[in-house]
Amino acid sequence: MLYKVLVVDDEAPVRDLLNDLLKREDCKVSICATGEEALELLKKDTFDVVLLDIKLPGISGLEVLKNIRDTDKNLPVIMITGFGYNEDLISKSKEFGCSGYIGKNMPVAQIITTFKQFAKSAKNG
Amino acid sequence: MGLVIKETKEILHEILDNTGVIIIYLDINENIVFCNKKTEKITGFKHGDIIGANWLKILFRGNDNIIKQDMFKAVLDECMRHKREKDFEGVVLDSERNERIISWNLTPVMIENNQTGGSILIGHDITKIREAGNSAKSIDQTLKDILSSLKDYALYVINLNGNITYFGMGSEIMLGWNKKDIIFKHVDILHNIKDSGNNLHFILEQVRLFGKYEKETTLITKAGEAIPVILTANKFLDSAGKHSGYIFIAKDITERKKLEYQAFQAEKLSALGLLSAGMAHEINNPLLVISGRSALLMKERLSQRIKKDLDLINSQAERIQRMVDRILKFSQKTKPAFGPVGVNEAIEFILPFAQYNNLPDIKVEIKKIFEKNMRPVKGDLHQLQEVFLNLIINAYQSMPKGGVIKITTSSFRNLFALIQVKDTGQGIPGELLKDVFMPFFSTKNDGKGLGLSICHNIIENHNGSIELESQVGLGSTFTIKLPFI
């Protein structure tokens, strides 16, 4: 197994796709649809990486990130968003301590490669 | 007979004393032999005090008046020497040192042997006439000054038939008509009668009903251009108070309109930016699923036909993706990373990319007229390069049969850098000019219509401006102003 990953995305087709893509990369994947659920899961279980959508119903991905950082400074959290390359979102994510940033507008292969790069450097770093 | 003589003397005295002019008889040494009552009244000196005194010394007292005294004496001498009358105007001081303007007639008095025995001075006090004249002249001059300095205003008057009878200075500048060419022409030549609110009949009806007319409208210049103005019309009354026509005052509001349009444009773009960001987000998610699922399927063992279809799905999804990316880029009002940017260097850098975009069989000549050692502007290098690249690619695309692209850089009053990209392409019709910076506007068949709106957004974020001038068949010129750092 490469990584144990938590995928947080409110849209089921996207969530399932990420699940399938990461499983092909030999990851163990857990999925959830909201920030609240994600924080609950993180309390119960340990993960190597969190792939976190920014725009979520209820608490946003950025708030989830902030919450995680309150207790865990080292868990790799990679933000993913349909807004694509957005400087404001990137700088906010960095400010809150994200480990990487992926736009859903990237080609699928690039999304996976980028994810693996960020995860690897976060784990090693 | 004696009675008759006495009576004549009395009559003469009466005439002399009751006449409205100064009458003085001077001897050859300019001493006063006689003066009438009007002299006392105008000068303020008593008859008894001045008889026998030197006239010039009385009227031109004090050192300040020596020149005036000399001038008067010179005129008097000339009159005596040449033995002929002399008329002239001069200022004298009365007993209270008030200045009086007198129009003089000097006549030499001839005695025996053709000798001059003295002179008769007849003086007409014209102080009041001159003062009134001066103030009338000055009001006239002031009005002329005002009318000629009203550059943003056109002032014209029509008679009751609607023919122009006065065309003020500002009118010539604003409307391009020469006074002599437009006088007595019907005012409809100026009024945009296509605009229903501007027809003369309506205007005059408004003046009749409400006493005046005021409306934001347009006037037509000699060249046929419409100028936005605030037009007011009032009744014109002549000096006798008779209603003899109408007076129009038009204020040129081109600049204000331009600013309003820019603000409106900015607002529209920003609303559109928000909308497209939201829309892009909603498209990206399902698009990721479509392309992701087809990419996953491609890895399965499938027939060639299905693989071909999946390929098509993928390439079409990518096409949508590229479009969405452009919209996203446009919608992002990100704060540029400002620093000093050398405009000339930035243009040099992107030129090869622009040329790369061009089809090799199209012959385009690039002329660069760069101001040497120009100050850097304040900007984000990458964003500005994107603007220059867009404009130059645009220029290439407007010349499918080839042509010349002239890129000029210069300083404007040490405040702005001016960058001009001029092509010799097909140009854009006037009615479309205002739309070129709108998103999704394109004159090209395959154009996305985002390039120029992205440029507009970037330049606006740089506190600069971008304008387009174009003439169909001659080409277009983009002018960018960017503040120096």
C-alpha cells in the first residue's frame, strides 16, 4: 500500500472517481462528503494524506484544514478545487498550512502525479 | 443804437454764461483774460480767483502734472504758431483734484498785422460720456473674453425661423463649423434629429411650456460625429426686450461619458467575473468525472471502436476544459505581483511567441519604435507580457493577407508609458468598437472573445488604460497607458 488516504468531496461522482483513481495507485482510500464527517473520521482513524475539497457544504475545506492544524502540524493535507488555479485560494491554503494544491481542471493523469509528489514531499518533509 | 449795443453785450454774456461748454480767453502768456460761468462750474474755481492767473498752472498743479502741462502748452503753441484751430482731448484737475476729461477746441485770436493776440479755448466736459463708454467697452470685452474661453461650451442663437444668427467661439471649436459657413443655416444641421427629443419643434414647445429646455443629448459636428452634450435652450430677448429667437448652450460631456462608460464596463466585467468563476467551478467537477472516467475506461480491454469513441469523449472534454480555464483566468481578479517592469524588454521577450503563432506563409513586417532608456512601469511582468502577446497576436490575426505591425513605446509627460500596437489589417467598424473589450466578443470566426477582455482586466488592475481606434480597411491601433513606478 502506497498511502492511506482520506478523500473529502461533497460531489459523489468526483469522490468516487478519486477513490477509483487512487486505488489504482495502490492507495487505501476512505471517503466522506463533508468537513464535519472528515473531522470525525480523523479522530477515529489515522491517515497518511487527506485530499480535501475547498468548497464544501457546512464548514469549508479551509476551515477543516485550520482545524486539523490546531491538533496536527504534520499530517499532509492536499487541497483540491474546481476553481482551478486561483491565487487567493492558494495563498489562503498556504497560510493555513496545506501541503499542496490541485486544480480539478488539470488532466486526470496530472492530478494523480501531482498528488503523489505532494504526498511524498509532505511525508518526507 | 447805444441801447441796441448794450443789449447785444448782455445777450452775448447771457449766451456765454448759459452755454454748456467752458469758454476761456487767454492772452499770449496763457493768462486768463475771460472765462464764462461754466468754467467756474466745471473747474470749481471762482471767477475772481482765476482771472489774470496762468491757466496752465491752475489746471495742472503739482509735479505729477508737469508732463500734462507741457503737452497742453505744446498744443497751444502749435495753434498760435500755425494760426489755426486745434482739437484735442485732455485730462485736467478741478479744484478738488478730481480728473475731468475735456474735449478742447483751441482757436488763435488774430489782432493787427496778422499777429496772434491770444487764444480762445472752448472745452466740452466729456468725463461722463467717456466713463460710460469705458464701462460699456469693458463689459463688451469681458463678454468676448468669457465667450472665447468657454471651450467646453457651445453657445448659439437662432431666430424665430430656426436659423442660426449667432455662433459663439466655443461652438466653432466643439462643432467644427466655421462661423461664416453656418450663420443663417437652419439649426437642424446641429441637432441630432434622429433623436426624437432633440427636434426643434419639441425643444421650442418645452421652452414655451416650461420657460426652458434642458436635456442630455447629442449634437452633430461638421464631420458628422455625435458629441454628447447637456443642451439648454431659453428664449432670447433683444435689447428692446422683444422675443427674437432662442439661445442654446451646449456643454460637452464627452469626458464624463467616457468615465461613466469605463465605470459601467468595469462593473459589468466584475459581475461577469464572479458569474464565470462560479460557472467554471460547476463545470470543472462534472468535467473531471467525464475525463477521469473515460481515462479509466481506456485502461480496460475494449474494442477499437469503443476506444475511438472514448478518445473523442476525452478530446472534447479537454476542449471544454481549455475554454473553462480561459474563463477562470479572466474571472480571477488576482492582485498582480507589482514590481518594476521594463516595457521594451517585456515586448521583446514575447515577440518570438507571437511570431510562432503566425502561419509561416503570411508575410508580416514588425516595426519597433522603442523609446530608449524609458523608465520602468509599475506592474506584474507576466500579466503585462500576456497583454502584449494578446495584442500582437490579435494584430497578426487581423491581417490574413500580411501587413505591418508597428509597436511604439514612449513616455507621456514623465507620468505614463504609452504603448501602441498598430496593424494594417481589416479594422473594426465604429459601431462595434465599444464592445471589443467585452468577454465573448469576437470578430473572428474562431475567436473565443476573451483575449481583449483579459487585457482590459489586467490593464485596469494596473491602474492603466487601454483604448482602441480603428478604421475599416486601414487597421487598428491599441493604445495602452501604464503609470511609471
